[in-house]
Amino acid sequence: MRSHVTSCLTGLLLEVSVLLATSGTPQNPDPAGGALHAPPYHDSPPADALPATLDPKQFAKTHSAFVAYSVARTSESVLYQVPCYCGCDKEQGHKSLFDCFTTSHGAMCHICQKEAMFCYLEKRRRKTPTDIRKSLADGKASTLDLTKYVERFYPKLRKANQ
């Protein structure tokens, strides 16, 4: 539990740092230039079948987690191709946002939940993983009103998953 809290706090600090330091410029790894290190991601769709994300039904009592795991299931390829900014790459060895939803990490981390919802919404707007990565790096997921989308999607998703 302490590791998760540390991971989420690290991610929150990274998210704030990105917002303050970038003022709209994407964060790319640039060791020589001293830019913040971008979290890892896969730059192309998976070559093989991905492991399953956890079943949203396990999180039915926690509405935000239930919605996040539900939308993650419909956006697996996109989540595979985008980084997670909560710090789980360093704390838990995650290689993309997708990894947060193959474990219970995404159930407790609102940064991951916001990012998953953001990716789902952007995918519905026909944005590419490259476009979504840039928006995440620009801090756009951090401004998403997760509560608004949870209240909107939970009743529909819960009914569909019964």
C-alpha cells in the first residue's frame, strides 16, 4: 500500500512538474538536453495478443475503478501505445498505461484512471496513439473531470456488465 501511495504521489508531482515546466511542449527523453524523462510506452500496436485487463466487475463498488477498467478493456491497443505519468514505470516496472490495468494498480490511482478515460475519449474522437501521447505529455489528461465521466458512464457500464 505504501509503495502505491508513493507511486501515485510521485506521479502527481511529475504531472505538476510537466505542467509547470513544459507550458505546452511534449516531454521527450533527452538526456543531453536535461528534459524530464518521458515514461516508457510502445511506439506501435502489439504484435501478439495482449494479456487481459482485470475484470471490471471486481471493482463494481468503486465506481471510478469500475469505469476505468471498463474503458481500458475497450482501448487496450491505445493504452499499450501511451505512457502512464503516475510514476508506476519506476515503482512497478510498468512499460505503458496498459500495464496499470492488468494489475490492481489502476484501481487505486486516479492519475491512471484519468489517463485511461482520456485515452478512451480521444480514441472515440478518432485520435491516433501518437496524438494521444502528445496530449498526455502536454498534461491534458490532468484537467479531465473524472467524476463527471464516472457519473455519466457507471450506470450504463454496470448494467451492461451484469
